[in-house]
Amino acid sequence: MEPMDFQIFSSLRYDPLLLQNADNSTLSGCQRDTPSPFYMPRYHRDRLLEAARHFQWKEVSSCLEGEDGLGRFERDLVDKLNQIHAAGTEQGGPFKIRAVYAESGDLEIDVMPAQPVSVECLFPRVLSCNDDDDVLGGSLGQQGRQTSLNNDAGVIDGSLCRSIMPKLWCVLVDTRPTSPSPFTTFKTTYRDMYNEARARVGIRSYQDPFEVLLVNTQGEIMEGSLTSVYFLRGGRWVTPPLTSGGQAGTTRRWLLEQRLCQEEVIRADSVLDGERCFLSNGVRGTFPGRMQLHSA
């Protein structure tokens, strides 16, 4: 049964490291090509606006539409962080920011600490898995080499990047199908289907590096409970199409635009135990996983 009372939201990263990244500057709010400490704010505004339009929330749509709406969204985020800094309740970041809109147009912003990650996790140049390496491919993982990572701030030593690269996540497959709905297509506070999937495979904490992939009634992988997912098929990295029922994740959108992956139906029965994959979301960026075809 669909809920009568829910909100739409998007979770994004605040990280001063992003101020030095040209890729992120093209996705900033107040003016294109302006450095922003928020991870892909334009894409987060877009996903919120799409949800508001689907649910016909006119007050939210009017807040978010156009360049003015994008600028307003980012200014609201900045104002919240300024309040926190003034109160001295948090340090300088990085943070996970959860922007939640009610149908009335009211915006609530929650801020919590986030784990440090490298720029390569947020804007990978290539997806590459190595069986003997438990960290993200790309500048560090490609050809199994450890190299330096370049960005506009200069050169970051590879050993430093490696120290903040995420370890492999354990990825499981839900044991029951989930019917696609607007609440799997759009990010809302109604998350019963995700919570139930996590409980079925034994994931107990959001702090642990475990993820579960939801499967639709046709036997197709939809997405993770917290992430988009990517598999290597035919020499290409592929992610489930939106027609399978999952969400249009922000990092997923960037990876598709950069042609680092393609959309393709992924059947749950094609996934192998021990298979490597990638996961992504708007807070952690892109990070590696390994399939485990039994409960955590």
C-alpha cells in the first residue's frame, strides 16, 4: 500500500576537496563553472524537481525550477552549513547532507559527518577491477598500478589516495521480488521496500559495508538499497535501465554521460558468486563491491 504522507529527498556530499575539481564546477548551482563544495548539486536539484513534477507538488516545483531554483537550492545548503559552523557543532567536513522537501515546499536539511574519499571515487576516469586489489580502479586500479591522481589543485600522491579508498563492499541479492513503483523510481522517505530487503539478507547496520540488490517481478536487478550498481558484461560496464524500476542516481547519470557505462537489463540469475561490481551514490561516489550469493 502506498503511503499517504511522505517527503522527497536527495542526499549529497559536502567536501571542501570539491572546490578544486573542474568536473564538479560544471555541475554547480549559482553559476556554471563556479567551484562548489557540494557534489553534483545540479543533478541533485534535477532529481528532486523530477520527483516533485511526478507527484504534482507545485510548491516544490516552483522552488526548484530553472537557474533561479538551482541557485536557491544551493544557497539553502550554504545557509544551513553556515548555521552549523556558527554554532560550532561540526568541523569543516566532509558531510552527508540530506535535503528533504515536504509537499508544502518546506525544506528540511540534515547534516552529518561523512567518510573521507578521494577525488577518484567521486569522478573516476575509468572503472577497473583487479582480483588482487580491494580498492577502486581508475588511476590507482588501472593495470594494477599505483600512480598519482591529478586534479586542478595539483598532484595527490597515490599512497594518500589509497589510504582513503573504500574497501570492497559485500553485495547480496534480495530473496524476494519488489514491484516497481513511483517509490522505487523516485527518492522518497517511504523506504519500506528497501528496509525489508536489507532485513531479509541480514544487514543490520547502515555503517557496515553491505548492500542488497533489489529484484523486480521479472527477475531483473533494479538497484541497491542505497546505491546504483554496475556489472561487467561483454567487456562493458552496464547498469540496470530505469525501466527495471530503479532510480536515476546522480553519480549514475554522470557515469552514463561520460560513457563509462551503459544501460542494460541485468537478470538476477546472471550474477555470479564472487563477481566484482561497482556501486555508487551521491555521498560516497563510486566504490567497489563483490557479490555474495547468500545472506550476510
